[in-house]
Amino acid sequence: MTEIDTSVPHSARIWNYWLGGKDNYPVDEAAGDAYTAVFPGIVTIARSSRAFLGRSIRYLVQEAGVRQFLDVGTGLPTVDNTHEVAQRFAPESKVVYVDNDPLVLAHARALLTSTPEGETAYEDLTLYEPEKILQAASRTLDLTRPTALILSGILGHVGDYDLARELVGRLVAGLPSGSYLCVNDGSRGTDPDYEHAQDAYNETGAVPYFLRPVDKIEAYFEGLELVDPGVVSVPLWRPDGDTVPAPIGQHGGLGRKA
């Protein structure tokens, strides 16, 4: 297993810190604090992204009838992980997590918990290996049946946007009709302070993350049927309660493969 480098901040560990987790190091806390000093709203973005993931999985289980989930770039376990939300509403749900981060791998046991009726697996692969991901996932999932592909906060790590779209397309191509794509990623055009903080973070030597205009996030869903309300700022995607949340620089949506 690749050695965990604790000398350079790591996005998954910083995200974990912002979410209130404990799987991070002083270098990550320092980077996270430096980021929040410039843009305190990043904590809201991290938590809103997580809440969107939960609401979208709930929709997939309760309204779309999906029982299989492929979560690529899952990150570190915190609260309401994909299998926990899915199996809360449908205990028979099966979930495959994919990541290649050594710290995530070290915590795979935490991710591998499951209800007796369902199943959870972990595959040590990267987003850049879509065919290998599909092949590995097929050991747990029946890929002739509708499956939800989850790409939460990962596509911004692919510096080449055309490649990011290509990778999404290759993964979706391996899923049958009735499957869904769930994406949420950092966006440009909503908050200049967020953009400034992220650009500064990308200069620190950590793995960069690129915020993209909303239309480029929408393009990931090309050829799919968008679930209402489409690609929107994540707090506005089927929010719980009657209060209309304020938009933030994180957009996402859900699309169905016909």
C-alpha cells in the first residue's frame, strides 16, 4: 500500500476536517484553517454537498427504486455514507466504493459494514480506470440492473475537462438503461471569495481542484434525462422543509439513462 504522506495537505483529509471528522493531520487542519480564513463558507459547502448526497440517494431508493450504487472517489468515511443512507431506506441495497487513497484504504473496514440483507465492497482503483472499475464492481453489483453512479466532489480533480467528460461517459456507457448519474462539484460564478480561496489552495502544492462554470457541470449529463430541478446549487436540489436555502458555489444534479 502507498505510504500516507502527512507532510502535504490532502483534499480528502481537509474535507474530512471541515465535516467534523477525525481522520486528518495537523498539516490538513492548518490548510483547512487557512482556507476558512479566506472563505469561511467552505464549511457550508462541504456540509451542503454531503446533505445533497443524502437527499439524492434517498430519492434514488424511495422514488426511483434503485438498489445498487457505485460511488467513485468516495473519500473518507464520515456520517451518512452512501451505504448507510441507502440501506436505511432499503436494507437490501448493494454499494461498491472506489478510491485509491491510502488513508481511505486504511479505513476501508469502516466502509465495509453492511446490513445482513445488503452488501458493501471496496475497490482500490482510480477514476482514470473506468473499465476496470466496472469490471470490479460487477463482482458485487449486477450491472444488467439499474445502478446509480455517484461522482461527488471528484471531477474537479481532473485538470483536463474534456478528459473528465470522457471518463464520465465511459462509466455511464457501462451501465444499463434505468441507471442514474449523480454529480456534485465546486462551481464558478457564484462566489468570488470561494474562487479566490480555491485558486490559492491550488498553489500550495496539494493536489489541485478546479472549480468549473455551471454549464460545464451540466454537460456531464449530456444524453441523460435530468431529474427535476436539473443541475442547481446543491442546497436548492429538493431541499427538506419550506425554507428556500441560499445558493452556494457547489452545483449538482441527477440524470437518468434512458
